[in-house]
Amino acid sequence: MSKRNVTLQLDEEVITQAKVIAARQGTSVSALLAQQVRELAADAARYEAAKVQALQLMAEAAARGSGGRVTWSREDLYDRAGDRDE
């Protein structure tokens, strides 16, 4: 994969912090930032995939379901026949 240079403008404090973090990790600021961008891109891709899957599952559930109509009663939900003193 070919690489290209990117120019960034950052506050001096941010640059200093990046240098310290990179030094602690035994890498360069460039490698540190590249890794962070890769992780952001992967997170975004995972989010989009999860969103597509969730929307698909909701559509499938709606197609199988009752069309939004309530098909249960309060008694069905709170059936506690075993708990009643009859």
C-alpha cells in the first residue's frame, strides 16, 4: 500500500501529548495517528454493519409480526395463577 503525506495543524499542547504517548508506546507520532485513524475507520464500519443488521432484523420482525397490533392481554402478561390464593 502506498503512503502519502498529510499536513496537520495541531496545538502545541496536543503535539507534545502525542509525542509523549508515541514515545511511551515506542512508536512515532505518525504511526500513532495512523493507528488511531485505522481504529476510527474500523469502528465506523462496525457501527454501519450493526445498523444495517438491526434495520434488517426489525424489518423481518415487522413482516412476521402482527403489524403493530397488540395480540396479548394484560392477563397474559401478568398470569400469576400460581401466586393467587384461590
